[in-house]
Amino acid sequence: MPIPVVHSVQNWYCPRCGKRETTTAVVGQTYRMHTCPKLRYLASAPMLPEGVAAKVELVEWGDYVGKEHVQLDPERGRPLQSIVTTRDAGQDTIVFAPAARATSD
């Protein structure tokens, strides 16, 4: 017995740059990533389902960054801590954690 496949379409937009995309919907997918010119060309900027009002902001490190290897702002060279998406239903955060390095002697 054949199983019917239901295809639904999801429309996405970026609240910062206005970019729009249409994809086949995936159950549970709440956002999509893209390279955003308004977020200084970071490749991990979120797109949201069309109709969801939100504010997307870059957050710089608020404390001292020593020798840690952190995500730098591509335009300003400043260390970035996260991208925060705030909407009526809550807040999402993409954290840029420092990368670990190891050396062998």
C-alpha cells in the first residue's frame, strides 16, 4: 500500500537584511542559517519563519579575552560572544565558544 507523502513549503526571512528563502518544510526546524551582510557577513546568522517578528543582535565579549581563540568580528576585529534572537515567545542564542588548542612536545 503506497504511503502518501505530504510536502509543505516553509518561507524564511532574515529580520536584519530582509533576505527571503523558500524550502520544503522539515518537522521541528525552527530556523535556518545564512551569511548576513547586516551581521557583518557571519555565516551563522539565523533566518526565521515568515510571520515571526524578532530582533537579531551581535553580542561582543564583555570581559577580557586573553590568549583564547574566539570568533572575531569580520569587519571590526572585535571578539564576538554570541548572536541573540529575541521574539515574543522567547530568546535563542548562538554562542561562539572559545576553541581549544593542543600542542605536542
